[in-house]
Amino acid sequence: MSAAATLTVEEIQATLDGVFADVVVTGAVGRGRRCVAFAARNGNRDIVVKLYHPRAIARHTRQIGGSLAKFEYERNLVFHHYPGFATFSAAPIGFLSSPRAELFLQERVFGEPLMPFLRAHSAECRSRVIADLQSILERAEQAGMFDLDLHPTNIIVKRSRGGAARPVLFDFNKVPYSVRRSNGMFDWCRSIVFGSRSNDHRHLRRFNRVGRTFPRSSASIPVVE
Ligand SMILES: Nc1ncnc2c1ncn2[C@@H]1O[C@H](COP(=O)(O)OP(=O)(O)OP(=O)(O)O)[C@@H](O)[C@H]1O
Ligand SMILES: [Mg+2]
């Protein structure tokens, strides 16, 4: 891992100071293949600051060009502002692109990762969350937004005070897909091999299978807002 991927909390704070004056970074909360997510406060709001790995930045430069943090911010924005999707996605807050770091600021989502949630809850509860995901996927595709990256580690299930559970997405693939042209032949071959139109549909089928593999339980999770 190169230097930029291992910036300390203090270094991230120093990079943000002056641009996002109200942001106070605390510590790492999650890691993906492309970034480390840090917990932070923005005034009275909980947010995450995503620090992208140099290899992710290099790949983005090669494939698309421009700032990776800006790209992440903008595709989150497209999804979040699509009618009806705001409650199903983390709000994008801003980005900072400098030679030292690519940083993307986003609302922090509190809840339970999708797979543990599905394994711990009743069939009725599971099917409501999966129905929400199905509906999000269908509406997004109708709107020309493909490749949502419905990987289970990109979905947190959040409880409202009323107790209802809803999936919240916070990491998106190429939305809208038109940011980069789809490769027709590659997509066709992939659909033959995997028997599905996209990875998102495959993930949905996998979520639907969870109930058959794991025993039903009525465990509850704490209410968070
Ligand atoms: N908005 C958020 N609220 C709460 N936790 C988050 C949020 N964004 C990211 N995380 C945590 O950080 C982890 C990595 O974030 P994210 O999925 O955005 O990174 P990534 O490197 O783009 O992922 P991938 O490996 O899918 O490319 C997540 O799995 C999650 O645990
Ligand atoms: Mg992810």
C-alpha cells in the first residue's frame, strides 16, 4: 500500500481543514477494495470520509480520467436525487481532490450489513427488504442507471424509529452506465455464462436464497436513527 492509502487521521484532518472547516475526523469505520472509510462529524451530523487507494485512483485515471472523488460524489448525487431514492441512499456531501488525497464525504449510515440482517430475521422481514432492492433496481434500470453494485457489503439495513427496516446503498458502480459505454459482446457473453442480465440481478437472486440456507429467527436489532 502506498503512502496516500495510509494517511493518518491527523493528515486527513489537515487536508480537509480550510475546505471543510466543520468536519472532525475520528477513526476508520470500514474498508473496501478501493477506499478506507473514516468516521467524522460535520457540525451535528455523522458522516464518513472515504480515502481512496492510489491503485484505485490510477485505475480510474486509466479508464475514465479526472478526479475519482468527484466521480464518486457525482454518481452518488445522480442516484440520491432520483425521485424516491433519497431514503434508500446515503447523501453525498462533498469531495476534495488534491495531489495528496482523493476524499469523498458522505452521510454515515447506521444499521446492520445486509447479509447478517437477512440471516437473523424472519422471512417476512427479509422479503420486504429484498422487495425494496428489487424495486430500486427496476426503477433505476428504467431510468437508464445500470450497474448499481448491489454487492451485500455495499448495503446497510437501517431501522426507522417506527421499526421499519429499509436497505440503504452507499457505494455505486457506474451510475449512470452511460458514463462509460457498455461492452455489448462482453455483456452478452457474461449473460450466457452467468445466466443473468447483470451482477445486480445475480446478487438479488443470492439474497433471495438466504432464507433457504439459514434457519429462521426472530432476532431484533436496536433502533437507530
Ligand atoms: N456511508 C457509510 N456509512 C457507514 N459505513 C460506510 C459508509 N460508506 C462506507 N462504509 C463502510 O466502509 C466500507 C467500505 O466502503 P465502500 O464500499 O464505499 O468502499 P469501496 O472501496 O468503494 O468498496 P468496494 O470494495 O465495494 O469497491 C463499507 O463496506 C462499510 O463498512
Ligand atoms: Mg463497497
